[in-house]
Amino acid sequence: MSAVVQRWVRSPWVWAALAVLLTAGLVAALRFAPIFRVQHVEVLGNSQVSSDEVIAAAEVSDTAALLALPVDEIESRVESLDAVAGARVVRDWPNRVQIVVRERRPVGYVTSTSTVLVVGSDGSLYGEQSTPPSDVPELGAGGATSLSLGDDYVDAADGTQQAVFDVASALPKKLQRAVTQVTATGPHTVQLSFADGVVVEWGPPVAAEQKVAVVEALRGREGWGTKFTVVNVSAPEAPAWR
């Protein structure tokens, strides 16, 4: 090996230049090679919105280079869907895209004029439909009937709606499906109406875990809905029924 070649090999500038060229070549391949263009979009985490709706909102071109995807823009477009609280785009090399959706959890609904509005776990009225859902209770308090799509169920000037929302949000799915209404006349008088006719006087929106445990235990007890139809769990350590 000649002295010139030896100096060339030992020069850090030469290796730096080679590294730059290799990196540029790799980036060019990732951007322009057909194998690295989007060929499939997969949607995960969705149940309230269809995969087709998410893909349509995402507007991912089937000719887009995976490396050059505008991830932030795609996530924003998906999050514009009413039922979507958050979205994350994941590049799945060499040519797939995953859109991971985090949906709003429905906790109840309100009836406003001629429509039904779904209340999400973030307090937003995010869904509109013609008939009441069967798996969440109706929420009623104060001026709830004057709300419209896009409003917040919780009225900052009225703690009653806040209390109703807090209690509805604390119910596990099993109770959500069994309760037809969560209502209140004040922030300390929340009550649950069950489909079987039992009324649970919940009281203030505190000690939710203990109250849920008491209600679930009493629902499994003989006499629920027959010998007693009113249950008071406002003091969960000393529940009463009649």
C-alpha cells in the first residue's frame, strides 16, 4: 500500500466523508425506494369508530414514503374525530403504518331537544345519535337538557352536574349497564336508578370505591328489588335499605 493511500485511509476526514455519503444514500433509499412506501395502514384501539373512518381521516397516501410521513398532521386529523381523545402514528418498517387510537370512554348520555348526546369521560359531549345507548345511564341535573354537541357536561357554576358526572364516571361497566339514570337535586344528593326498579341513594360524590363495593354486594343479596327497593350508601360503612 502506497504512502498516499495509507495517509488517505488514516485520515479522519475521509472516514467522515464516507459516513456522510453512506447516510445520504440510506436516507435517499428510505425516501425513494418503492419498498419503503406505505402499503398498509392498520388501526388499533378503536371500537366506537371504524377503521375505515380512522383511515379516511388520516389521509395517508399509498405512495407516501414511510420516512417522510407527517406524523403530527396525521395524528391531528385522526383526533378531529369526535370519539377520539388521542392518536399515535407508528412507522412499522418497511412499509406499514399503525395508527393507535385512544377513544373517549362513554360514561352517560343526555337528551337535548330531539337528539341524544353521549358524555365522555373527559366531560365532553362528543357523540350525537337518534336513540339512547343501552350500556350507559342517562345523566340529569340542572340545565343538562340545554346542552348541545361540543359543550362540556359539567357546568362550572353548578356543582350538581359536576357531582352527577363524577359519580357516573366512577361506575364500573357492569353497573353502568344496569343503571338507567344518575340524577341529583344538589351536589350531595346523587342517586342511581336501576333498570330493575331499585334506587340507590349515593349521596355526595366521595368514597366511590367503597360505595361501588357495597352496591355490588347488595345486588347479589337475596331481596334486592323485592324485599328492598331503596338502598342508601351515602355512608358506605353503614349502608341502609328499605
